Amino acid sequence: MATTDQYTSGFSLPDLMVPTQAATIFAAQENSLYLPGILIPTVNVPAGSDSVKIAKLDAVEALSVSAEADPGVDLTPLKPGSSPVTMDLALLAARTVLRDIGGVSASDMGRVMGNAIASKVDTMVSTAMASLTAAEWVETATHTILDELYKAIGTIRTAGETGPLNCVVSAAAYQDFMKQIGSSAFAGGEFQNAAMRSGFIGTLAGVPCYVSSHLNAANTSLVNPKFAVFSQDAMRLAVQGGVKLEAERRAAAVGQDIVSSIAFQVGVIDATRGVMVRDAV
């Protein structure tokens, strides 16, 4: 019978670990909105520590220097942040068993393990987003979900945030976004055509929009969360060592225990730099 390196079992541990670990890390990074660190910056926690303090970056006012104040003092010093947020790492892990009998695709096993880590990370981030500035507006025939997006952006800008923003849309609100993009308001435009072809919302009012199935009522404990708009200084991720995979022989299972893990935490640093929009109740 022909054999292939794609399928392996507990008898072939060296052949299992490398492709499975590669697939696990790839799946976790690719299927999580947040682990790559693009939407929310990541802080690497050094080995030996289980927590990290993140400074809240307040605005520092530039002053006009007209005359020397006290001898040797031209400007009053202002600290950029005096109230750090402490984040304690949580250990996230997923486990499966590879039996000696039969075979399994190392890529498939790695993908499943990586997806488990990605799902837990995105769930924790969605839970943390509930602590952003809350907003509720009533939708009408003339006040659509896009109007709510514009209001959320305006709320953050009014609070003093001038940096780039990102928007994460719940799967439940995705239909409303696409319905508005497909309306006559965008008729004939390349933005509408691109969105209809690809299914991606794209960039609205200068804000890239992403869809997450994890932004829902169960994870946020909010009634009908629609979307969150935030800057990079609103939240932080803390990670130690990245995604890991290890195997251990387990005689009772007649096979190998395969465990993927990550030391991770997410925290809201400045709630005024983000807005969570939900349905008015």
C-alpha cells in the first residue's frame, strides 16, 4: 500500500511535530483578527513575568515660551501617562489526542489547534471591547447604521484622538452595512462594486472595517452589539512567547497528547479612544 508523509500517527512523532507546529502557528495568526498586532498593538512580556503595566498616554500640551519662569525652568513638565493599567497574563490552551492507530493530516490537526487559540483570543478581545465608551442610537429610515459609524468616529475625534482608527463589525450587523453600501447612496461607485464583488466592507470614512463572529451579545454581555471603533491607543494585547505546540506520550490513551498554548491578555487602556455601538433598548 502506498504511503504519504501527509498522514502520520503517534508512531512517527518527529514527522508529526514540525508540520503540525507550523500549521498551528499559521492558523492562529491568520484566523485571529488581533494576534498579528495590526488592529491592536502587542506588548511582549519577558520570560519570568506574568504581568505587565501599560501606560495610559494622555495628551501633552505644547506651551508658548515667552520668558523664563523660575531660574532654570522654561517649561512646566507634563507626564504623558500617570495611571498605568496592569494586565495579568492568562494561559490559554487547547488539547487533542493522536492515537497510534490510524493516521491524520498534520496540517489539519495544526489548523484545528490554531483555530482554537485564535477563537479564544478573539473572544477575550470582544469581551474587553464592552468597556469602551458605550453608544446607542435609534435607527430610522433616514438614520442608518452608516450614520452611527460616522457619529462614533466623530465621538472619538471630539475626545481628542487624531490617529488612525479601525472598526470591527459584528456578524449580525454585517448585513446592515452591506445593505447600505448596496443602496443608491453608493450607486455606480467603485467602492460599491468592490464591496459587492468581494464581500468585504472595505474602508468607510477613512476607517478600515473588519467583521468578527466573536463580537456578539454572549461575549460582550451587551444587548445587540453592532460594531466597535477604536484607535491603537484604546487597547493593548500582552503576549509572552507567542503560540506554542508540544507533545507528550500518554500510554493510557495509546497515543500522544498534543497541546497548543499561548500566554495572553487584553486590556482597555483608554476607553475614550474607542466607541462600542449597540442597539438602543
